[in-house]
Amino acid sequence: MTTGRVTAAAWSLSAMAVGVLLVGCSASVSVGKKTEPKLSADKLATTVSEKLAAQTGQPKPNITCPEDLAGKVGTTTRCKLTAADGSTLGVTVTVSSVKGDQINFGIKADDKVSPAAG
């Protein structure tokens, strides 16, 4: 049986993932008047980072999202949390409801951390 070393960053990332999975997380963002509400990828990343930090009591993680989030119930996108050591954790964002220009969404982190490349 082999025992791997767990870095402090990976430990924090794992603890954060467990906290998010156990507690769950959601957010609501007003995006302004448009025909179909949409949340920019940058604003989504900032909101996800803030919500994860608040849920876990950890500093705001580095989150990137590849695309804008359309304000349509059931729409999902995958964001990525990157730790200081380069390890990553996937985060799924799913629109749960839309009321006017308000997009409500749930956030769920993956249960497995990917180690840094290289």
C-alpha cells in the first residue's frame, strides 16, 4: 500500500470541495435589463469565488469560467478552481430559476482534485 503526500493547498482544496458538497451553495445575481438575461463569464467567476469562500470560510479561490451563463433554467457551465500549487477542481454551475433580470444558480464542486500538471 502506498501513501501519498498531501500538500497544504490540496488539503485546503479537498476540504473546500467537501464543504461545498455537504452544505451546497447557491447564488443570485441581477444582470440588468436585456431580452434574455446573461451573466458574463468574469462576473460568474467572481460570484462563484465569493460564494465558495463564504461557504467554506476559506480565502476566495481563483475561479475561471469559460463562457457567459445564459439565464435559462437548466443551463449549466463548468468553471475551474485553481489552487496556488496548480492543482484544480471542477465546479458545475446550474441555473435554478430566473425572475426578470435575476439569475439564480446552484454551485457544486467536484469531489476529486486534479493534481498540478508536470
